[in-house]
Amino acid sequence: MLAAYIERYGNNGVVRVGDRPQPQPGPRDLLVKVRAASVNPVDVFTRNGRMRPLLPYPLPLTLGSDLSGEVVAVGPEVTAFRAGDEVYARLHERRIGAFAEYALVREADAAPKPAGLNHVEAASIPLVALTAWQALTEHGRVRQGQHVLVHAGSGGVGSMAIQLARHLGARVSTTVSARNAELARDLGAETVVDYRTERFEERVGEVDFVLDTVGGGVRRRSFGVLRRGGAMTTIFGTPTAQVGRDLNAAVPVRMAMGLAHAGNFALARRRGVGFSYLFVRADGAQLRELAGLVEKGAVRPVVEQVFPLERVPEALAVSESGRVTGKLVIEMP
């Protein structure tokens, strides 16, 4: 089968597009003919080796973390799906490989593709929607009437988070560039801050939850707008030691992670707020719920550009630029 893979870590020059063995389903696996797969920052981090301390994949490694496609075979213990079903999924973090003509998906991680979406649209959803949903509902426990600040609201996670926060009944503020201000409002943001010319601290007031997708100084400044008892979840930069423990990272790796966030936890304690890092998990049940929201019109995908499989290196370069509105998607031949 044709796939985009790496044999060593490095820049986009190490990405190859060529023949790889077609995977065979295990007892609880679906073999999916991939119709489309989306590009995420984690794919860049995997390619350059940044994920290696947490997820030491064997090489060669087929890249790609989420997909939409058609089930062509199932393992003997699979009961929820059969050949011919259209599904979408975020692949388990230890079993990636969506940038290929065929991929394995654990039964527990798959869900029926949202009705009314084509495969390109559906493939743009799983990883970013799960990230936003888990941040809002599990970390932030966002509820009706609260105020949520979403940084980089025109990005993949941000564009989903705005819509899902609105669905939960929250008032949403977001930071975007001026060219994406109208998109942010259309997605449901009430207060839209141009991060290039305005300081969000002067515009948004007090908030209950911050979804940080930027890190650095923006993250530290965001502590200043959280009400006492509020919370911030970040998805940017070095994970916390808790994530290291969850992924069974080596003790020295977990210690380094702890040191990296010592200042953030200290600041959170002083201000009486919560702080956490989210490493999104695959979850087919949540994808079923999210598909229902898509079908009801509460959530819609935002796709900026579609690439063929042979242009995966170019798509990764665009993702790495940090100037993407919504999602980039790989469409299979």
C-alpha cells in the first residue's frame, strides 16, 4: 500500500511516500480503507522526534493520527462494526498510521462517520474535537453561563473549542488575527481580540476557563484573567509529569516535565486556580456524541486546504508554519 512514513527522525526531508506492508487486523481491530486523514501538530512533533521520550515508536513509522474511511475487514472479536461501514477515528497514540491507503483502528476508538459530511470534512474532526471536548468537559467542567477564553480560535482545536463551548452554554472570548475575526464570530465567539494589536487582558474581563493553545507569555498572562476557582488547560509545549506518568514515561523524563511546569503550578496555587496539561486520548464513544452534534448543526468542520498523499511533506511544512485556519487534510487516491 502507499503510505507517508519516516525511517529516521528529522525535518520534512526524512518523510518518504512509498510502498509499505498493508496492516492486518487483530482480534478487536478494524481494517479501514482511508479516504482522508488530517494533519495535526502532533504529526510534526512525531516526525522531528519530539514525541520520542513519551512514545518511542519503532521505525519505520507511518505518520498520521486521525482519519475517515470505510471498513474493509474486522477482527473476530469486533461486534460494533462490519465491512462497508463508514467510520472516523482518532487513532490510539501508540498505534498511529493514518497517512496511508489502509490503517488499523481499535474498535473502541472508532465511531460512525457523521452523516452529511464527506470524508475530507469528517477526517478534519476527530483529534481536534476530542481535544476541545475533553478540555472543556473533563478538565474545565464548563457549564451554562460560564465565560471561556480560547486562544488561537481560528486554529484546528480553537475553532472546535469555540463551537463546543457555545454548545455547553458558555460565553466565549477568543484571540485571533484580524483576518480571522469574522470566522471566530461566525463560530460563536462573543468577544474577538486581535492578538497583534490588542491585549486580551484589557478586553475579556474575568473568565472561568482558559484553553491555552499558545504557551509562553500568553499562558502566563492568562492566569491574570482567571477568576479564583477557575482553571486553565494547556495543550502546548512540554507535557506535565502527570501526562508522563499516564504514558509510562521513564522517571527522568517525568522529572524533567515536572521542572518545566513548576512555575505554572506555583502561579496557579498563588492565584487559587487549577492548571493542567491535556494529552488527548482516543475515544469512540465521545466521537459518537460529537457526530451527533455535527448532525444537529451545533458543530461544523473548518478545512483550509486539501493535499494528495504524495504531498504530505508539504502539508506538514504548512502545519509547522503555524498559520493555518482550521485544518489541513490529506485526501487519498
